[in-house]
Amino acid sequence: MALELQHVSVPIPADGRQRARAFYGGLLGLEEREVPPKLDPSQLVWFRVGGDLELHLFESDESSPRSQHFCLRVAPSGSVGGEGGLDEVRRTLEAAGVETHDSDEIVGRPRCFCRDPFGNRVELTEWVR
């Protein structure tokens, strides 16, 4: 049996859709995609995260988990579509007032963490091939 991750869903508050678009679409450059028919687009924002992978943001009263997270992989600097790599993404976030921080090193996998506007923990790592 072959399995792949298709999407990750994270909660946002009822008034969070525009902030989600600004953070994930504006700062991180993810492509927003249409919410499929029969689902309520006034409560959801979906983004494409490379290929067929998706990030689903849904309105909820849930609080964001403190340590659980998802990871977005950044193309390295100089690669096709990579532009400035992880360092560039980190500078962009920090210039927008988003705090980033390092964590325990994983050899061969440069990374940092931040929180989205709703407190969801996001790891950013650079592709290493």
C-alpha cells in the first residue's frame, strides 16, 4: 500500500481568513485554490503547497496547539523557483514582524520555526539533495 500526505488542516478564528491570505499567500507565496463545491468557502481558505499537496485553514474555536506543527519545504537558494532559499523566507517573515527561531539542529536539514497569525506552529526547512 502506497500512502502520501495530501493535505494538512489547521484552525483559524472566525475573523481570520484575510490574515491567513496575507500570511500564507502574501508572505509565503502559496497559491490559493478554490474551495470545492458543497463546502462553505466563507469558513475555509485552501492553498496549494507544491504539486497536489494542500494546506486547509478552517474556522474554529479550537486553540492552536503549542508544539504540534507542519513543515513547509523551501527550495534552496539559486535553484529553479528557490530564489533566496530559507534565509530569504526568514528575512521576509522577520521584516513583516513575524518572529522566527531555531530549534535543535538536524544535520543536513537547515530549518527554523515561526507561528502564523493564529498561533499555529510552522516549521520551514530547506531542500537538501
